[in-house]
Amino acid sequence: MPAAAPPPEAGDPCARPRRRNPWWIPPFLGRVPVGLDDGHLGLIGLIALGLAFEQYDLSLLNTAIGHVATDLGFGVGDIGRVTAAVRAGGLLTFLVVPFADRVGRRRLFLISLACVGFATSATAFAQTPLQFVAIQVLGRAGLLTSAVTGVVILVEELPAAHRGWGLGMAAAVSAIGYGVGLGVFAAVESLPYGWRALYLLGCLPLLLLPVFRRRLSETARFAAHRAAQGGATGSGSWLRPVLQLARTSPRRAGVIGTVALGYAVGGIVVFQFVSPFAQEVHGWRPWQVSVVLFGGGLIGITGNVIAGSLADRFGRRWVGCGALILYPAAVAAFYLGSGWTLPVGWVLLVLFGTAGDVVLRAVATEVFPTAHRSTAMGWMVMLQTVGWTLGLLVAGARIVDASDIGPVATSLSLVMIVAGLTLLALPESGRRELEVVSGD
């Protein structure tokens, strides 16, 4: 009889069988890589659920804004200015996020989720454009704060070899929130109270808050950092992490800020005007908008996982740069094309847009020390907010009617090329321990 094959080495990852996906990861997003345990997957799923609320609210702002405008009395030309004011709520995030470097990631994540649930559901009762903007500004600050702290939690807890995959998978799964928003928007004309009913459904984070409190723990890296500081991280000025960031990492902060600004200017008009463009220029009904955006987006969100996996294998910089450089071509196919090019262009712009977003969120946390990692993400969000506001203000000034949307969105998307090339100025952080990359 032939000799028995030697047992596989315990430390050989190739010798361990690939594990089955948990129920919440659909097969088309691929298999879970070897090296992640149940704790890692549970954390990814929990953060993905939190990020899904951000996606739901974002889908409403993108699709239902035309109905909101009609009901509250402002026109298509005012959409850019109204949504710019809403997006400006991201500036408040920079005032809040540094507290995650003082009191912990978990606490701020839970507070921000409560804020999201309150503000989204309260939007249903807005009676004027000013009320709509004011409530949404509060909600926007909460949404971005939860997104920032969620990403930091994943980056600090996942193994170095699979951080990109984990961030990509969380982003892809969280897109179910956007899909739910599109699904309910398809019925907006038959729902009682119309668009208001869509926002009222946003109370879900409040109902699920006990689940998050029970299952979410503080990250091991922050706990170790707090212990090393003698438990004093929660005291002192809010400004301290901001000053540390400016003093210790000015170049990296400048590069991240430039990329975030360009990414925001180049992408905001593209997504903000999809629904009014399709309905007014091409005559689509709300259900047709939902079908195409949902179907194309379902394919496009694979860009999250693909980009995360490729970034783990080949590096963050080149994968992110390639996605951002290709983005304007996809925008042109959607906004300047006709017929079959619209759904194809939509798939590609979601694919490249989500890929770039995953890489940007990854590097914005990985290249900074634990002491001001959340603050760095807040800095990125603040520059994104400035970019969103600038892009929408430009759109508001240049878009007179729906026929202007395509040329304006396409021309602004070219800024993505500058953002992609700037990304190459950062150090490579893929598959490297955070302490090595950041100098912790």
C-alpha cells in the first residue's frame, strides 16, 4: 500500500479548507478567504448593518429629491443648492469624530447610530425646505460619523492580509440599504404620504440599537492604547488629536485631503442627479429608475469586494488609482450615451466609484497611528464634504434644466483623474501591519 500522505502543516493557510459563507454574504460576492474566523465575520456583518442605514438615507436623497422638491416648493435648478446644504452636514463630523480617539470607537458609533435613526425618521415631518435641510444636516453628521468609526473598527480588528477584503465586503453588503431605498422608492407614487413614508422607515437604527450595544466591543488596539496612556485618553481637549495629526503627519494628511476633495467633486453630481436625469431627459418612470439602478448597482457593488481583494494582493495605491482614472469614461457612457449605454455606464460607474471609495477609506485609516486614526478619517470626511458642496454649487450654477445635467456631470468627473494620480503619493499599506505603516 502506498504510504499515507503527511498531515498538512497547521500553519499552512493553503492546507486549510475554505470556509462556507455566512448566510448574509451572497454567493456572487465570492468566498470568505482563509484566515478570518467567526469573530471577524460577525464584526464585518455588524458594521455592514450599520453602514446600510447610511446607504438607505443616501438612496433617498438621490432618488426621492425630485418628489421632495415638488412637495416643499423648490425646482430642479434648486436641487443642487439644497443637497449641497445637506451635504455640508459632513463638516459637523470633523467636530465629532476626534472624540473617537478620546472616548473610544464603540461609544461614538452607538451614539451616531441613534442620531441617524432620529434624524432620518424626523425628516418625514419637514414642512419647508429649511426644515428639510436642518434635519438632514443633523442626520448627515450622524451618518458620516457612524461610517467613519465603523471603518476604523474594521481596520483595527481585521488581520492585515484581509483588511481590504473585509472593508470591501462590508461596503458591498451594506449596499443592501441602497437597494431597499430603491425598492421602496419604486412605490413612492402609491405609498401613503409619498416620500415622507420612505423617511419614516429610517427609524430602524433606533430599534436595533440594543443589538449593537450587546454585540459590539471596543477595539483591541484602542483598548491597548488607552491602557498604555494610563486610561487617560478620554480626558483633555477635543483639539488634542487634531493637533497631533497636524504635527506628526502633515504630508499624509495633505495627500488624503487632496484625494478626498477630488473624489467628492468628481462624483457627487454624477450620483445626485441620476434620478431626475433619467426621468426628465429619458422619460423613465420611478419603477424603471429603481429597476435599472438596482439591477446595475447589484452588479456594480461587486467592485467593493473586487477592489478590496485586489488591493490586498497588488496594493492600495495602483488599484485605487486605476479605478478613479477609469471613472470619467463610465460617467460619459451614462450621461452622454443613449439606449443600452445607460445601464452599462451605470454598472461601470458604480463599479469604479465603489472601488475607489473602498481604497480611499482603507488608506485614510491605515497610514495613521491609533492616537489619531479616527481624527484622520474625520479630516478626510471634512474635505469630502467641501468637495460635495463645491460640486453641487457648481451644478446649481450651471444646470438650468435637465438637459444640462449630462455635460456638467461628465466635465466634473474629470477631477477624478487628478485624485487617482495623487493617491500614488501615499505609502503602500496593503498586507502590512498598522504599527509598521503608521509608525505606532
